[in-house]
Amino acid sequence: MNDAQLAHAIAEEAGALLLRIQSECAGGARGDAEANALILARLRAARPEDAILSEESADDPVRLHRSRVWIVDPLDGTREFGERREDWAVHVALAIDGRPAVGAVALPRLGLTLASDTPPALLPAQTPPRMLVSRTRASRLCADVGGAIGAVHVGMGSAGAKAMAVVRGEAEIYLHSGGQHQWDNCAPVAVALAAGLHASRIDGSPIVYNGASTSVPDLLICRHEWAAPVLAAVATCTS
């Protein structure tokens, strides 16, 4: 099994586990813990020489000296999971020399796993563009940029769900400026890039993974035709 197939299989298995936990009316804490244990066990068995960075485990600095680092979020969208919503996800990614080389994002409530080995064909874009923002804490910058480009704002839960909505053709733009961590977007970025989308920081620079700090303050995933207008609007709104 190659890296992409492994990520895909593990994300699906963790998603199935989370659905069972959710059916038992358990909360997100149990989901986080059990999904994390499953993912780490599968990765350590299949790729024992690789490092792992997980939201739910203590950060091991040995990863900084490894070329290959698995970056995982066992349950992206704990609030949405607890509310029995559909917009939560499982992220399993592999960064190689800081690049998001492989990724899989499971959307268990939708019965979908989108992965870099099998990206879907992009559907036609809509006008005006639909911009995905946080359903609970959309930033002022997102509001200003959306207004500047004439976008329709669509609130949604987890980062993975929002990114995959762009991949699936349910939106054209996902802009985030409220702060994230590497596990929030490594897998979504890998899948988005494989699907032919633009993915970068909001200053247009590439996102580099496996840095000493887990912080990734901002993110843009969008259709290529909207990258330049969005980046220009961000620059104007932050100047």
C-alpha cells in the first residue's frame, strides 16, 4: 500500500469509528481520543520510521529532524461532531520536506473520503463566487474581502469540511484568517492541490509544514481564477 492509499484507508477507518461513537451519543472528547489512538496505531505499524504530528498528542521535536512527517487531526470540528452536524472531518496527511505531499479528508456523515490519490474533477464555478467562512467566528477580514469581490458568504463548520466543499464544487473560495494549526489544513491543502485548486497563505506564499511552531495563521483555498482577485483584496484590506 502506497502513502496515498494508506492515508485514504486510515481516514476512512477513523471516520467509521467516529460514526459508531457518535451513534452512542458520546461527546467529542471520546471521539478525539479513540480516533487518535487508531490513527497513530495504524501509522506506526505501517510507517514506523516516519514522525507524526497530531493535534491530540504531545508534540515530539524529533519530527523537526525527519523528512517525512504525518500530520493528522483525528476529529476536525469537535463542536460540529457533538451537535450531530455533517460538517466535521478526519484529516490524515503526509508532509515531505515541508510539502503537503499526500492527504485524505474523510467526511463520515456524508459517506465521503476525498484524497490526493483520487481527486474529483472540478465542477463548473458559479458567479457570484461563494466564499466559505466560519459559521461561529467569521473574521472581519473575510467579511471585507467578500464584500470587495462581491462574494456570497456561506457559513460552515470544520476547516476540512470547508476546504472539501471547494473541492466538491459547493463553493469557489475558502478564506481563513483567524488562526489555525498545521493539522487543521495539511490534509485539506494536499487534496485541494491534487484537485487543481490554488492553496496558499493569504499573502500568496506557499504553506510550509513541519515547522517548529504548529501555527498556520491564515489560509486561502480557491479556484485559480479567484486567487489573484482574493489576494489583491486581502492586500488592500490589510494595508
